[in-house]
Amino acid sequence: MQLCKPDPSFLRGLRQLGPGLITGAADDDPSGIATYSQAGAMFGFSMLWTVVFTLPLMVAIQIISARIGYVTRRGLAANIKQRFPRWVLFGVVGLLLGANTLNVAADIAAMAEALRLLVGGVAHVYAVAFGLACLLLQVLLPYRSYVRWLKWLTLVLLSYVAVVFTVHVDWAQMTKELLHPRLGGGHDMLLMVVALFGTTISPYLFFWQAAQEVEDTDAPGGAAPTRREMRRSLRRIRIDTIVGMTFSNLIAFFIILSTAATLHAAGVTDIQTSAQAAEALRPLAGEFTFLLFSVGIIGTGMLAVPVLAGSAAYAVAEAAGWQGSLSLRLDRGEGRGFYGVIAAATIGGVILCFTPTDPVKDLFWSAVLNGVIAVPIMAVTMLLASRRDTMGEHVIGRPLRWLGWAATVAMGATVAAMVVTM
């Protein structure tokens, strides 16, 4: 019996997936899982519309960020430094660094708590171990090996697809509320929408994907690509980003769906953390569902923490004029400032896990914070992508421009509505 060989064109397509896929998967970090779990538990199926609505907006802003990185051979912060006043640069980078450090703390704490639920032990010890593991992987692994490892780690998100098939879902009710959601929740619902928007359209993703496009070029800051190379690369960026963001929002959809079908249906609406969601699922959906949910928290954290710390390091290094690349070798004295920021963000996150205010409870608020700071960062990104002195002949076209500004306006309007109703 002869086994069928994989289609070579399909394998080539898989190999082309990189920055977009990793960026999309990193978006479903423990902070995101907590937010999606809260949305499903509190509002049931009526929040599913948000991940459908944000998908084209998310795709547009990520394609724009990636294009800026590839076309200019510089990251977002380097382009902001070149085209905007210093106060804009420092404001954007400062907001990003603060939000990312808080997010790292929340994610590490959630991973530690999930492991404690699985095997027992002390969560603080696990937090230190996870922080050191993420830091050492970024510092010691060569860039190509590290990215390959991140690509394989995206598969852990499939555990949330499996969760849906271990629970009972009222598909008719789900379809009804997806198409005609109940939107009368007042300020609490608006706060949740901001958190969901901030989780799916997160500033650190813009900086990470732009930087990864620079990393993947053979000559960062060097000669511009030919027209043919540019067309091929922009097409690859578009496909990679669409696949990555669709994968990200599909996972978010399944998390909201599974928690709505179990926790909300059982009247469990007060979920503060992703680990608490996993624990609440245990008596309602069984041990296997609990295991899948908990493993997903740990796996996504191992993917997201390096992306959070790395995106902050890219931004700070570009703003300060340092070398910034995961290909740099510390043993050769390269990238001390860049890796120093990664260490500071990761270790700072671990330290926050030991403060009296438990950072695990701040998972939701880190998502809200991301939603708030995304608005000015998205506006600056859109202005960059529309400037010929930045993008040359590759300024974004009308469809991307409309979608990008629509994403910015939608995020801004939601934040404004949340503030007004406080």
C-alpha cells in the first residue's frame, strides 16, 4: 500500500507562514483567555459577535504594521522616531513598555496558577521557573530555531477547539445570539467590549510583527527589494497575516463558546482569571476538559510572554538607537541593551507576581489597558503607512486605509463610550 505524499505546494505554503501566524497565536495569551472566559461566563453567546467583527479590522492593522516593517526595513518605533516628535515616540514606547510588563506579570501568574491546579505545589515557584525559561529561550536560542519553536507551539491552541467537542452546545441558540446579540448590558458590557477589542487588537502585536518582518529580511536597513520581490513578499505577508489572525479569532470564538455553553448556562458568571475558568469547568464539563483548558493556558503563556517582552525590547532598542535583533549573540557582546529590556520586562513581570496585588486578578484590566492605549498607537501607525516619505510607492491602498482607520475609530469610539458611562 503506497502512502500519499503531501502536496509540495501545500508544504511550501506552510513554510511561508511565520510572523503572522506567531503573532496571531500570541494574541490568545492567558490574559486573552481570561477575557474570553469572562465574556462567555458573564454574557453567554451574546459576545461572540465581537471576534467576528474585529477580524477584518485586526487583519488590516496587522498587515499595515507588517508592511511598514518590510518596506522600510525598520520597526515601528524606528519609523516613529524618524517621522514624529520625540514626545510622540516616548509616549508610545512608554505606554507599550508599561502595558507589556503588566501583561507579562499577569500571564506568568496565570501559567503558574494553572500548573498548581494540575500538579499541586507553590505557584510562586512556578512563576519564577516560567519567567526564567522564557528569558533563557530568547537569549540562548538562535533566531531561526527560536521562531521554529514558536511556530510549533501555536498548535497548543487547538486544545480550545477540542474543548468545544467535550461539552454540550445549544447550536441553535448560539447561532441566534451570534446573528442578533443582546447588547443591553450598559457599562459592564461596554467595559467587556473594550477588553475584547484590546485583547484581539493589541499594540504589542503591531510592534512584534513589524520587527519580525525586519528580522526575516536578509539585509535589515539595506537595499530595497526589487518590484518582483516586493509583490511576492507583500502577497506572502497578506496570506500569512490573514491565516494567523483568523486562527487567533477562531480560538477566541471557541473559548467564548465553550464557557458560555458551560459556565454561563450553569449560572457561573463571576470568573476573574483563566485558571479560575479552568477550575470552574472541572465539575461542569469533566476532568478532560479541565486538563485541555489548563494545558492551553500554560502553552499559550510560553508563546505570549516572549512576544510581549520581545516587542517591548524592539521598541525600546529602536527608540534608543541600539541594535535590536533576536539574532544577536550575547556571548559576542552583542545586543546587551536589547536583551536587557527583555530581561527587565520578564523579571519585572515575575516580581509583580509577588506583590500584594495579585497580578492574576489584573488579567482583565490589562486587556482594557491594551484597548485604551491601542487608539493613539493605531493612529500613529496609520499615519506612517500613508506617508510617501516613509513608504515610498508602497503606501497602503484605499481598502487597507479604510479598514485601518475603521479599526482605529471603532476602538476609539468604544473606549469613549466606556468612559462616558462610568
